[in-house]
Amino acid sequence: MAAQNTVMTPPTPPTRHKGWVRRQTDRYLRTAGSPDLTHIRAALWNSGNSESWSPTVLEQYKIYVEMADRVSARRGLANTFFLTLNTAVFTVVGVFWQHPPPTTRGLLVVPWLALVVQCLAWFWLLRSYRQLNTAKYAVVGALEERLPASPYWRAEWMALDQGRDPSRYWPLSHVEQWIPIIFALIYTAGLLAVLLG
């Protein structure tokens, strides 16, 4: 029990004498230590009368948080679908690359266009899910103002340093939005290599 009451101190910020590569490595590859619980406690509990919340608000809060989690799960399924689709495309391209069928190179523009449009659809779908999640978690924060505690909106976000330090938390939406763009660029580079080669 004594371990729960100890306050963890945040890691020391990087000093100027560290090289740029070391700072970036620490920032994007290292995992930060536990956050300072003093700040978390201050952000967790809402001020005012803790008796002012109603069980109805608590039930609505639970349902709404579950709905927000389902949107995140659907986003994960969409990512899995598109990642599987693009992996299959790479497998097919690898098989045909060994024994290319006799065809005009210009005809490769049609599948390339389909793949780039698919990547754009993937990007816009992820963007839409990200916007929907942003709105849902804003509503979660508004509901938490009516509850005695604010675990998601204030405390967890404070524990994650509000997404400012990637060594503590790097929002998945910042990473996943680049995957369809990278696939589209690879497809374009492959088409150019075939057409110009």
C-alpha cells in the first residue's frame, strides 16, 4: 500500500549538450517514466459539491464512453482491412514481378489509379474517424464536468502530458494517417520505375 502513495518524479528534460540525434531518439523511441501523481490528482477531481451529480448522468456517461470506444474499435477494424488489402496487393505484385505477363506498360496506370484512390479513401476514412473521436471525447469531457471525477478528459490527458511529448504518448492518429500516404507513394514510385525502366 505504501507504494501507491509515493509520488513519482517526472524524468529530467533533455539538456542542450545532448546531440540532436540523441534528443530525437529519446523523444520518439524511449518510453517516459510514470507521470507526477500530484498533477494527476489535481486534474482528476472536479471542484465543487461531489453530491451534485446524479446517477442518470453517470449512466449516460458510461454508455457514451462505451460508444466512443466502439468508434475506436471500428477505426482499428478499418485499418486492419486496408492494411491486409495492401499487403495482399504487394504479394500479388511480387508474384507478377517474377514472371510479368506480356502487356503494355501503359495499362498499369489503371490498377495504379485504383490503388491510389483506395489509399485516399483509407486516408479520408481515418480522418473521419479521428474527427468523430475528437467530438466524442469532447462530449465525454463535458459529461465529466457533472461527475465527481474527470478520469478521461483531464486526468488521463494530464498523465499523457497532453500528447506534447512522444516519449510519454504519441497519439496513434498522428502515426496512422501517414500509412495510406506511404502506400500511395510506394505505388507511384513502383509505377514510375516500371514506366521509365
